[in-house]
Amino acid sequence: MGNSSAARRLTLASYRPERWQNSPEAVQGIPGVWGQLSWPRACIGYRFALVEMTALLFTLIRELVFELAIPAEDMIQKSVVVQRLYIKGKVDQGSQLLLVVELYQRV
């Protein structure tokens, strides 16, 4: 089934990169952050890599303290597709979030 050209109506033996340029309408409605990597058999280490990244982020975030480097009143939000933070008077420099990152001090 995985290599069945009848099921996919493709000639799998030939190299045709244009088949990935225009995806079918049924596929375009499927949300996905990872693009081609979001299907179940895309990569043997895909889920392992996600678990590793999650563990790394969990470990780092637990050991760090995040604080704003400037007062919150000096920042504004603008919505384009998603909301982004800008510094007042420096909108032309792009979206910025200035943070002070320090190690967490256990008592």
C-alpha cells in the first residue's frame, strides 16, 4: 500500500518535484507546524526528537529566571497575523522582547 502507485495515482519511479508544489485541496485544510514531517511515518526519530526537545526546554526553563529588561509600559502590541511586541519609539527596528535571563537561586 505504501508504494502503490494505483492508490496515489502517481508514477513513483519517476522524479517529479512539481507534485509537491500544489497540494490537493483536501490536504490544505490540515493544520500542521512541521509541514512534511507531520505525517506518522515521516521520520523514525521524529517523536524521539520532540521528546528530547521538550526535556531540554523543561530543564532549561526550570533553572532560569526571566524578567523584562524594560518596563512593560514601554512596550506596545501590534497584530499582524499574530500579536508581536514592539518597543515604543523603535517600531521600525522590528519586533523585540528584551529579557534579562538569570540562573534560579535555590534557597
